Amino acid sequence: MVIAVFLLLLGWAWGLGFAPADAKQRDGFRIIYFHVPAAMWSMGIYALMAVCAFVALVWQNKPSELLMMSMAPIGATFTFIALGTGSIWGKVMWNTWWEWDARMTSELILLFLYLGAIGLYHTFDNHQHAGRIVAILLLVGVINLPIIHFSVEWWQSLHQASTQFHNTINSAMRVPLRIAIFGYMMLFMALTLVRFRTMLLQNSIRRNWQIEQLLLKGGTQ
């Protein structure tokens, strides 16, 4: 967590205070240091969740299911940050907070997928049944990831094309952006490990309680 905070503060301070202004967007481009890392990891976390969902569904692996759900609130938060900062950037550049173009709409759908997974998992008392349903939802939702990534190429859009670090960004802007991206990654990893450990403990307590209840019922018969 300390490394994550250090990287984020370094990347943001460098990008906001020392990186040169963009030739067209001037200082308005600086929101990129918040928006782009969040948008990238909103998709990256979902892809990792889908891998865990596949493992949990095919091999009935409980830790994979718990890891999948440990990531969900973090992915939802990153997606919300991406949408929020994107709206601010849109207001500055396009004079509108929101446009129902393919990129923004598909990113909003990603947020709904995250929220749907979280909601479904906590709707059922039987977490094993809930885990299977959520895993299926996540695997079906994977189709949204290439739509988000390629939407600006497949459809006409107000949104700028996907950032190509080596071709479109000056090195003085690129370095702090990469630091911020790694900062988001480290933050995601730290928060996921904390949540995963907590969920493992809760699952162990729940399983022990169920065993005790079965033993008590068996002893009274």
C-alpha cells in the first residue's frame, strides 16, 4: 500500500506540476493522469475476474471465486473514476458532460456488470450458487471488453482514439503517466489482497459454523 501511494503521488505531482502542457488541450489534458490509469485497470481487473470466474466455474475452486469477488468493488470504483474523470474531461474539451457514444456507453455497461456481479453475489444466501451465477455473468460480459477498446475505431465518436504511448505522447508526459498506471496497479493489488484475506477468513468462519451446526443436529438425534 505504501508503494502504491508513493507511486500515485509521484505520478500525479509530476504530471500536474512538471509535465509540459499539451499543444492543443493545454493544461486540460492533465486529467489524463487520473483518467487513463483508471480506465485501463477497469478493463484489466474485469479480465482478471473473468479468468477467476472460469477457474471457479470449471474446477469448482472456492479461492478463485473469493478472489473474483475480492476484485469486484475495486474494479467498480476504478470504472466509476474513469467515467467521472472522463465526464470532466469531456466538459472541458467538448463542452458536454456526457455523450452516448460507443466508448462511454460501453464503459458505463462495464460499471453495471461490476455492480450486477456484486449485487447478485450478496442476493443469495447460498454463496456457492451465487458464485456460479456471477461467474457466468462475468464470462458473458467479457464480450464488452473488446467493444470498449476498439469502439473509437469501429464507430465515429467524440472520444479521442486510444492512447499510443510511443507515438502520441511526449516522453515528458509519458513517464508520469506510466508511474500513475503502476500506482493504480499496486493499489489494486494491495486492496485485493486485504479483501481476499478477509473473505477467506469469513468463509472459514462460516464453514466452521456450518460444521458445528451439523454436529449439534447429529448429537440431538
